[in-house]
Amino acid sequence: MQQVMQLAAGGGIDSITDGIKPDWAVFGAVGTKAKIIVGVVMAGAVLFLLGSAIVGAVHIRVGNQQHNTMETKKGQTMVASSLLGLFVVASMSTLFGIVYGFGI
């Protein structure tokens, strides 16, 4: 509770969002433009994978309505692979940091 009071006392949104922003750790020396490009590419990948998961859910729905097991299986595969891809993209900076740390 004390920490929440301290965050609120700061008055700025920056004090709250500092804990949410990714820490680039060893990649902190990368330029600002490179960070923006990486962020845009990752956001694009996330949007694509979310769209793919939605299309997979539609395949599941249509397959169930038509009693088509092949369509349902295709939808299940699309949803599972999209969610796995989302997990990998979301944890990309952590994975890179771990691999870089093992290399040192």
C-alpha cells in the first residue's frame, strides 16, 4: 500500500508506466530508430497472429456447424499455432537476453 501511495504522489503517468515498459538490458545501446522498428515489426506480427487465431476460430465454428471434422481440425491447428507464435513473439526480448547472457 505504501508503494502505491508513493506512485500516486509522483503525479505523472511516467512513474506508473516505467514498470510496464520493456527493459532492453544488454541491447540498451541499440538506437531509438532500431527500437521503434523492432516494436513495429513485433506489433505487426502480433496483429497477424491474432487475425490468424480468429480465422482459425471461424474454421472451428464452420466445421462444427457442417459436421466437418477436417475443417474443425484445421481450425484447431491454426488457433494452437497462432497462440504459440504469440507467446514466442511476446517473449522475444527475454529469449534474446537469455541467449546473449549464455554467450557471455
